[in-house]
Amino acid sequence: RGTSRLHHRQRESAPAPKFNVVASPNDWVKGATKRVGEISPTRSLQHEFCQAFCDFCSDGQYRFQTRQPGPRHWIRMAVGRSGFNLAATLTTRSLTMTPESGWVLRAEFVIRDAQAYFEAIAAEREEIEEEIGFALDWYNPEEKKMGRISVSREFDIDDRAPWPGASTWLAQHLCALHRVIS
């Protein structure tokens, strides 16, 4: 939200500041439509799931706080350390598998400036996977600045019935990543 400051004078009084709102928050759809035109049904469905996940996590029982989802296929969550965050990702692309449903739900621990930190974390890969209790995907391409340590599952976004179970799975795996790696 922005403001502009103008000087305003009433009758014979001294000039006084007058603040006018220049911009106000828009609904994500309005903002996204201005940038890219019509929102696709896919993007809209991704947003619906992300909003349902944020609503699911809003009771405070998890070690992270979600933010209002935007018109993207991920939600980022702070972990309390600069350069690191959690991410919930819903995409048609997978780092390691070809899903039959076409959709992948992924819990990620994201490392910015990955080349500096990823190797140090990866050196403890066996211990991390043993403590966390499941295998992880370790993704750190040399040409990228961000690396990811993640766990994925297939997900049929078109069927809303399993959304609560998918939200539970996602929250539990994000908590596990946060607990073990942070």
C-alpha cells in the first residue's frame, strides 16, 4: 500500500499534510489478471488448493506459518534462517518421477545460494534420511542458485475429496524437513 502526501489548507489555517491512498491491496486474481490476462483454469485450481492448505494450517499446530497464496504453484514459509525456507509446491513437473496423474505435490526445504550450503547439508544425507524416516530427493544443479531437498507424491488436483489428506501429508512432511534440516 502506498500513499502520497499533499499539503492541504482549509480557509486561513496553516498548510497541513493530507494523505491520499495511491494503491491498495488487490485480490490475487485481479493482480494476476492485470499481469497475464485471464487466469487459466489450472492456475485457479492450484490457487484453490494452496488456499485450502493455508486454511488447514491456520490453527497454529505446525512449526511454520503459511502466507496468503499468490497466483503461483508454490507457497514459501520462513524457517528462521536467512537463505533457507520451506516450500509447498503443486506442479506438473517432477524432479525425479513421471506422475501418472500429471500432478506432483512436493514438500521442499529450499536453500538459496545452494553451492555454499548444499554440500555441507548433503554430507549428512544418510543421517538426515535415517532421522526423517523417508528417502529425500536431493536437487542441486550447478547452473542454479537454489537447491532443494524434497519429498514428492502424485496428486490428482481435480479430485477434491483427497485434498484434506494431501494437506495433512504436506504439513507433516514440511514439519519433518524443518525439524531435521533447519
